[in-house]
Amino acid sequence: MNDADRATAIHSAAAEGFSRGAHAYVRGRPDYPPQARAWLLEDLGLAYGKVVLDLGAGTGKFTRTLLATGASVIAVEPVPQMLEQLAQAAPDARAMLGAAEQIPLADSAVDAVVCAQAFHWFATSAALEEIRRVLKPGGVLGLIWNVRDESVEWVARLTELLVPYEGDTPRYSTGKWRKLFPAEGFGPPCERHFPHAHTGSPQQVILDRVSSISFIAALDLRDRAHLLAQVRRLIETTPELAGRDEVSFPYVTAACHLVRTSSARLLGPSE
């Protein structure tokens, strides 16, 4: 698949927004809490001698966490600009251009597939079948997201500013990705949640975070400038943010894993 074909295989907001916003993604996106590494070791069984596919790896934010388990990491990402950032951030990973519906690996090639901040983009039966194909029987699919904690008032107000621009962009928060499960060839999903926060300057953890959102990065200059001005006003009028050199952006990290079964039988939640 050439770059043009690959771009059409992913949502336009991802193809355009992540191409434009790769640098903002590196600056504005949080890393993952310590519990994420424990999840990889305990629930996904990653260790030295294991091979894990980081699917939709982006700029390598989670790739470094995967490498810290000692496993060999293959990072597949469809947006070349994101993959360039990944190669710099995680040079020990094997970086490859590729899409979830056409993973450039052989059958039963990996012990685990992890989708960090990505699965909602390609939550289709075709992608899930490809994931099952490259997983060894007994291998594990792991899905993980850092999700804005909208129980905090100013975070909920920030979301209200963003919603008018979402359009049909796939989002974790819609829950549409859950409709794929239970799925043929996979056991039932097991889910955990961890508290998390991204601490830094308001420019980094709020403005750069907003700028890194695919559908915001894809806006024309006038609309993007208008939205960022609204976000600045939110910062200036929120007591816990205004005038501060350092702030914390609260998140909840949602982690889910499913085991690839040797049988094609569909397993229900009660099994």
C-alpha cells in the first residue's frame, strides 16, 4: 500500500490532523501512569523474549512503556509524520508504516497487540480479524486510553468547547468501539481504570493538548485560532489555572485486555 492509499484507509481527521499536529502531539499528550506498566506485565504477560505489536503507535508515547517491559516491540503507524516522531522517541522499536486492516506481519507473529489511544480509529471487524491473525493463540490484545477526567468542572467546560468541532470523528467516549465485543476468536474483555494527571505549563498540558486533537489540528487557521482563544479565556477565568506556571490536567487511564482463543467460537461475557 503506498502513502496515498494508506491515507484513504484512515479517517480524514486522522490523516490530515495527525499529519499537521505531530509536533503538538509530542508536547501536549500525557505519558501513562505507573500502573500501565504493571498492566502490561501482569495482564498481557510482556517480558524479555516476548514480541509485542504497537498498532497505531503514533509518535511513540506508549512505545517507550512497551520497551521498558523488555519485550521486542514492532510499532506500526499509518501516518508518516507520526512515524518520524516515533523513530526519534523510541529508536529501539522496529518502526513500520502500515494500517490496522493490513498489518505488515506474518500469521501468529506476535505475543501481544497493544493499541494505545488508537483502537477507536479502526474498531472494525476487518481490523479485529487482522489483529487475531497476527496474534499467537493465547496471545493478548490490549487497549489503553488516557481519557480526560470530566468529573472536574473545568475539564468538562473544555470538552464543551471541543464538541462542536468533532463531526463524525471516532472517539473513545462514544463507546462505539465496544460494539465489536464479544468477538469471534477472543475471550471476554477485562477492564481496569487508573487515575492519572499531566503536569506542566498551561501551554503544554492544555493548549498543546487541544492543538494535538486530530479534528482541531485539521481545522483552518481562523477556526483553530478562534477555538484556542476560547481555551485561553477558560484558563484565565478558572481559579485553579489562572496565573499559574504549572497546572495538572486530570485524566483517567482506561485499560482493557482480551485473550486470543484457539477456537473461533464466540465467547460471551459470562463465559
